[in-house]
Amino acid sequence: MLPDYLLNFNDALLKFQEKFPRDNWSAEFKDSLINDYSFYSARIEDSKLEYGDTIRFLNNETVRGINFDSLLGISEHQSVLKSLLENLQNFQLTEETVKNIHSGLMKSPLAWETDFNPELVGNYRNIPTVGSRQPFFADKEYSPHYNLEIVMATYVDMFNARLGDIDNSISEKHLLTRVAYFHNKFLNEIHPFADGNGRVCRIIIGAVLMANNCPPIFPQITNQEEQIEYISTIIKCEKDKSDISLIEYLAKGMTNYLMARMKK
């Protein structure tokens, strides 16, 4: 028996699919989904972004007073995700795919929060990395850099095995269960790149969702409180050694988003 939050997600997704059949999506409708997804993903790491102005910018409207670095970052996020979804029939989760996504996102020095190193664009990090979670949480040290080639090769095979065995009627095989597993392993354990890991992770998730007949959607993150809720959920998963908190977080947030879109 599925928990209520997955049952509610399944119900909302079915209603969304019935109201907005994918074959009938206009370019404008698809772009609005991608823009929302890009904003919520980027807002996790960039508190300078504001929803209204950012969406207007992504729609090629004139805006003023927004930090240029922030605009560049979310523009690259939108562009890489859109390209991936436009070529979804060719999407395969491989190491090359992961590296190409990173290269598309991080090719500009302005996209980096750490010091820019062009040799690490599209390549695994060659240094130890500690994730900054201050001031609310303790920092996190990720997988040793000297093991990344082996670790990533192993886990890409594991990810594909799980993502190829999705069944939304079974809790252990549910789309969001598989997505949460990928998220926590890739982002919070391996962290293969020197910078940009969260954005790469969430772009891949967007493609996985679309490949499984789910629109690219993410829980709404527009302010610090919602940002902290996301990070707190990740840390709870680490402490509990379980993905359940993230599964529930994604299910509730994504259900709310689907329901809100259907009311527009």
C-alpha cells in the first residue's frame, strides 16, 4: 500500500495529464514549466533571485536591478534543461551525459561560486570538497576525489538499473522513490564536481521525470524558509540513513505544484 503522500501525488499527476495531455502542450506552456523548474532549482543556491523578475527575464522581457551573475546562472540552467528535454528520445544517463550537462552549466567563470578552473568544466573534481551549509548546519565532506572515476562508473550503472524499473503502484519502485535515491547518492554522497553539483543533479531529475510521463516539476522554493526546508530534509535523510524524508518532501511539494497549475 502506498503512503498517502504518494497516493496524492499519483492522483494529482493523473489529473494533470488528463487536463494537459503532453501531446497538446504549446511551446509557451512547456517553457513555463521549464522556467518554473529552473527557478526553483537555482533559487536553492542563489538567494538573490526573485520569482517575478526572473521569470520575466527567462521570457525575454526587460528587467532591471537583478544581479547579472544570478541571471547568467539561471539562463544557463534553463538552456541546458530545455536542450535535454527537446532531445529526450536520445537521453541516456551516462557519465558522458553527466559531464556534458556540467560543461553546459559551468562554462562561464560567473557560474562558479568557488574559484573558476577551466580544467574542471565537464570533469570530475581533483580536490577534496567540503559542502558549505553554514550558518544553519554543519558542513559536509563528500566522496574522496581519487575514487570518483570508479565510484561514478559504478553508481551510473546502479542508477540506470533503478530508473529502468519504475512502477508508481509500488512504493519501493515509485518514480519519486527512485528520484530521491538518485538525488541523495549523487548530490549528498558522491558530489562529483568542484561546483554545480546541485544544478546538474536537478537537471537530470527533470529529464527523468519527463522520460516517465511526468512534467518537469519541483517543490516551490522562493524564499529562505523554503530553501532551509529543502536543506533540512536532505540532512535528515543523512542522519536517518533513509530517503523517506526526501520522498515525502518531493511528493507533497510536487503535488501542491500540480494542483496549483491546474487551477490557473
